Amino acid sequence: METRAKQNNARQQEVKEFEESILQIDRVAKVVKGGKILRFRVTVVIGDKKGRVGLGVGKAREIPSAIQKALNDAKRNLVTVPIKNNTIFMRMDSVKNTAHVFLAPAVEGTGIVAGGVVRMIAEKAGIEDLLSKSIGSPNALNVAQATMKAFADMEKIMKVSNLRKVKEGGSNEAK
């Protein structure tokens, strides 16, 4: 009896590493010979507000299991967003299908000037000042994927620029 109570207590005191938000819940149908098979597609964004953010999609016949699948998918697809002075480093433009997302750094105190999906992802990443414009498709999943692609591209650009920097005391000769 006591062990079960201790286990329940441990579950309640478990500190979550990421904050979770549901972007979208859709009912999707697959038409088969016998009729329609209904499922739910859940899109989730997670983040630690320290520069790490992930996007996940899960499908299942019940919403709770779809949410769990989406959370697992989001944890597998984490991206580290380079943040400087509570904003992003540079302007980025990204495309996913017909959804175009433009992100730009903002002056301190501006806040997040963005639509719902981009705003939610930026908040989970820990960005406090951001300018953005979403052009084209208003589909939440495509806009979210375009935003994540922009953050991933930004991470790659920062890694490459750090690799290209000449270390202190190193030679800068071209051979």
C-alpha cells in the first residue's frame, strides 16, 4: 500500500523538462471498403524557453494517445534556436509547401509581432522580441514546419560561421 502511494507522489512531483502546447487537433478520415475510419491528428509544440523547441505530429483513434505520440515526435525533432539579446541573430525566410514565413530580429521591448502559430513556437523557444510575417497558406501545420525549418537553418548557419572563424594564434594563410 505504501509503495503505491510513494509512486503516485513521485509522478506528481516529476518536473517537466519542456512546456507543451497543442497547436491543432484535426479529425481525419480514411475511406475504406466498409466505410470511413476516423482518426485524430494532433500537432504539438514543446520548448524549454532556453532556446530548444520541437514540433511533433501524432495520429490515433483517440485524442490522448495522439497527443502522446505527438509529444514523443516533438522530443525527437528538437531544434536549438540561437538567441542573442532575447531575439534571433538574423533575418530568415523559409518555405514549406505554399506557406512562406519571414522572421526578423526586433529591438528590445518590441515583443513578439507574429501570428498565432509563429508566436507560440517563438514563446516556447524563449524568444521575447521578434518580427514575423506569414505569407501564403494559412495551414497551421505548414506554417509551423516552415518556422521550424527557419530555426534549423539558422542553427546550421551559426555552426558554419563558428567553424570558419580563425582561432586565436592560428595562421590565416591561404595555400
